[in-house]
Amino acid sequence: MKIGLFIPCYVDQFYPKVGIATYELLQKLDCDVHFPMGQTCCGQPMANSGYQYLTKGCDANFIANFAGFDYIVCPSGSCVLHVKEHLHDQNQEEVAAEMRRKVFELTEFITDILKVDSIHGNFPYRVGMHVSCHGQRGLKLSQMTELNAPFFSKPEQLLHNIKGLDLVSLSRKDECCGFGGTFCVTEEAVSVKMGQDRIKDHENQHVDYITGGDMSCLMHLEGILKRQKSPIKTIHIAEILNSLGN
């Protein structure tokens, strides 16, 4: 199984340890992982701002870098959802369509493709799980609380056997953090207030860390936490799961 590791541009630039943790974790799970050096932004920021027509170069580059892999795996639900819904190329549309079916968010890939139910590791802290909107409502990584349906969460499932990890129960577990990509720039005050509310729920549970599957949301929360001089830290779920075998 040949895996193409798709790392979002903001992770590459600001949080490279998340990319490294993802790479190491997939290797520990016996995957043949490759990182295409020519990859760049997938085009999500432009598309989300209404400039989808500007992403043709991003689409062509993505196809050039990832077309030869069995699966494409990424530690970001929002970037995966963008590729699943928007990757097109008029010169290679059949290839693009096949790639849209082969791209997976990290925890989704581990649970649905590798069929791993849980991971044994070590992370002795009290942790709150932030569920990002794109992953939950777009990729269906977890159940939405507004639905009268059985609960499930692919990310939480993988955390249950991490030694020492105390996963808290939040009062509003799938509330948006307010990041929203360019929304946090165009609607700064609303975005910050939503982030503060999200953090307050975690503070009430006395967490040591806030984790999640999208570093973009965690970056937004991290900025607010630092300005509030909070002792709470953020950590991507890949970094916790990578304690496997350590």
C-alpha cells in the first residue's frame, strides 16, 4: 500500500512536527509512506473566499504530485474535504475523480482503511477533544449532537487506549471554534468570541491539552490561549497517537 502524505501549507510552515508525527505514525502502522516534495497549497483558501477559478494551478500541481499513490492521507479534515469536493482538471478529469475517492483524513484512514480500532500509546494528561466542523459535518468523522442518532467518533475511538490519557466530556462538544479560514480575518471580533467560548468549555473541565484533527482550528485556539496567558496547550491528535511504540 503506497501512501502519499499530503501536508497542508500552514502545517508545513508553522507546525512541521505535526507532519513528522503523521509520517512516523503511518510508518509504525506498516504503511509505505512518501512525501512528494513538489506539493503546495491545495487551493482551499482561494476557494473558500469565492475565487475557485484561481485554484486551477493548485489542482494541476496536486494531481502531478499525488496521482501515482494508492491512497492520499492528510492530517487536516478541511483540506481533505476541499480536495474531495473541488479537485478537477479538464485535461485529466478521470484522474482527478479517482483521486477524490482516494484522499483521506488521518483518523479516517486509520479506522476505515487500515481497520485499526484503537492505538496503544502513552500521554498522561487531561485532554479535551475539539471537533472541527469540516471533519464532522463534511467527512462524517463523528456524530453531530443535533441528530437523534447513536454516538460515534473516529478520533476519540483511537484515543481510548492511550495510557494515562483522560479524555474529558465537554458540555458543547461539537461547537465551532470560530476559525473558519478567512472568516477569522474578515469577522475578527466574532471569530475571537467564538474561540473564547470554546476555550471556556475546556477550562471548565480543567484540561491540560486541547487536541483535534485540524491544526488550523488549534492554531486559532492557541493564539487566544497565549493572549489569555492560559496554561492550557494545544496538540494535534497525530502527535498523541504517535506515542505508539515509544
